[in-house]
Amino acid sequence: MKVNFEKREGVDIVNLIGRLDGNTAPSVKDEIIEELNENTSLIIDMKDCEYVSSAGLRVLMIIAKTLKSKGGTGVLVEMSEEVGDVMEMTGFGNIFRSFKTIDEAFEFLQRGV
């Protein structure tokens, strides 16, 4: 899995490319957690993430808890139908809000939650 970072007007955007599974989850967690600062607003772009395993869900949970402890907020965008179904079935809709586009997520985060 490849992880790309960018920043847009104070909002961190992380693009996950590949499979978020037991093999890739530890390094993804380390890369993302290392980038989080106080009051971070984070968009996790899932358009290129083709699969999320239970290990991947655990990483997303750790990221959500870390964001909360730092006063930050995270959202998911552009999930495939399969990944979106996994998120819905596992209750991740209660942990991360999701949006269809980065622009929608960006506007939500800029308004302040």
C-alpha cells in the first residue's frame, strides 16, 4: 500500500492506494499517526483503496482515537461500494463521517464541526 500526503489550507489529506490489510496496516498507521498534529483536520481519501480488512479497520479506529485526543477531526471520502459496505456493516459511520468528494469533506471541515 502506498500513502500520499498533501495539505490544503490547513487540512491534511491522505490518499490510501492499494489494500489496507494485515500486511500493510502497521506501516500505514505509523505513517499517518506521525503526521498528525494538534487540532488536525484529516481527510482520508479512499478512492484508490480497493480493500479494507479487520486489521485495516483497527488502524482507522486508532487514527480516529488519536485525532480525538488531539482535538482533531477525520472524515473518509470516495469509498468504493465494497469498502463503503464494510464501513457501514461495522459501524464506522458512527466514527468517521463520509463524503462523496474531497471538496464536500473540505467544506465540512472548514465550517468546523
